[in-house]
Amino acid sequence: MGLLKDGIESIKNRNGALHVMILPAVILLILFNYIPLFGLVIAFQKYNVFRGVTGSDWIGLDNFRFILAFPDIYQVMWNTFYIAMMKIVAGLIVPIVFALLLNEVRNALFKRSIQTIVYFPHFLSWVLLGGILIDILSPSSGLVNQFLAIFGIGPVFFLGDDTVFPYVLVATDTWKDFGFGTIIYLAALTNIDQTQYEAALIDGAGRWKQTLYVTLPGMMPVIILMMTLSLGNVLNAGFDQIFNLYSPIVYKTGDIIDTLVYRTGLIDRQYGPAAAIGFFKSVLSFALIVASYKLADKYANYRIF
């Protein structure tokens, strides 16, 4: 009995230390994620900075009617959905293909080196990468256009052509983050039973058929999980990236909900309509996240609670 009591006390002490460790993160989460939720009330107010939340007049759904009357609101919503979906698809396909190719590398040092190189951009901010990309993609002195000129192509105004700009966003976002996804899929590859490869080899299957009938089915639960969880980001097209790369020239195809909120709220100082746009996006995002977790539970047996 004494040993059991001592064991329970030990567990309590250990968990107590872990709770103390996560306390700063919980405090930051409350301060910057939950307390600001109370500010959403200005979406239903004619907000006045000097009168504050408690003194501003309530106007009901007028801010929502106002934003739905924006001439470009539906184009902005389409841009958000279109860019986000392209990023989700590219963010699934490219890491899977790269993980399969990297899995074929037998030199451990070379393999780890490649992993480090492709993972490194994930840690760089879009403020830094934005400046680098603006220089590299410059139509006059950029390295990419200089390379294209060798083949008689260009110059291409990558960041100033509204037909090209969305694809530049997808390509650069995929380049930045596919290293992170690669690590996830490489981890999934290590969980595949190696005896299946031996059985496939005995049956005469080459590397391609082993990949097709053993590797991909073995990765499928993780692929389905990543695919369903990514549905929650359908309305997150990447504010940091677009804000650092876009200009009024490409608003037609590059403007998204988050950048519209930024300009409406911080530039034009229409705080109520900006909050209404953000509130509308939050409700839709919440519904998509719930749906994605339901799908993850159904098809990949993934549950948070």
C-alpha cells in the first residue's frame, strides 16, 4: 500500500512539473488568442476608438451588409479559396514524391544532408524571404529572368503579372515548407513492415511496383490524415507571404481575406467592417476545422479527444 501511495505521489509531482513547464505557453495562448475574442463585438458596432467598446453604438448586422457590398469581396473570397487549395494540393504531392525519392537514397550522410537543406527554409520568415524573392524574381536583374533569357524567354514580371502571381505564391510556399512535410512522410515510411518488401521482391516486383503496391498503401493513413487536417486551412492562403510579395498591381488575383482585413482595418481605419470580415472568416474556418477532424477520425482513425 505504501509503495502504491508513493507511486501516485511521484506521478503527481512529475505531472506538476510538466504543468509548470507549459504554464507560460498557456498564459500566452490566453492573452493573444482568447482575450482578443471579446474584441469581436466591434463587428456589430459603429466602433469609435475614443468611445471604446462599451461606448460605441450597436448597429447589428450593418457591418456585414457593408462588406458584402464591397465590389471585390467575392473575387477576394475566390482568390483566398483558390490560392489556399493550390497550396494544399502542392503541399501534399511534393513532400510525398520527395520523400519517396529520398527513401531510395542509400548513403546516410547524403540523405541527412539533403533533409537539412530542404528543411532549412521552413525556419526563415517571409519578411526575409520576401526581400530575397523580390531580388531573385526581378524582371530586370533577377537571377531567374537572367536564366530564362538564355533560352530566349522573358523577361517575366513574376510579382507584377496578375496571371502569374498566384502560381508564384504556390511555388514559393511549397519550396519553403515541403521539407517539413517530407520529414513526416519519411517517418511514415519507417513504420512500413519490411517483410512486405521481401515478399514483393520474391514475387518479382521491381522498385516501381514495390512503391505502388507496398509503400504508398503503407503511407496512406498518414496521407489521408494530412489531407483531412489541411482542410481547416482552406481559408488561410498565407497572409505573411502575400503581404510581403504583393502590390496593387496584382490585387485582382492576389488579394485575400486577411490582406483585405489589414487594409480595411489598419489602413482605412474601418474597424467595424474589418472585424466583421474577420468574424465571418473565423466562423467558416471553425466549421471547416470541425469537418476536417471528423474526416480524420473517420478515415485515418485520428482523434484529439
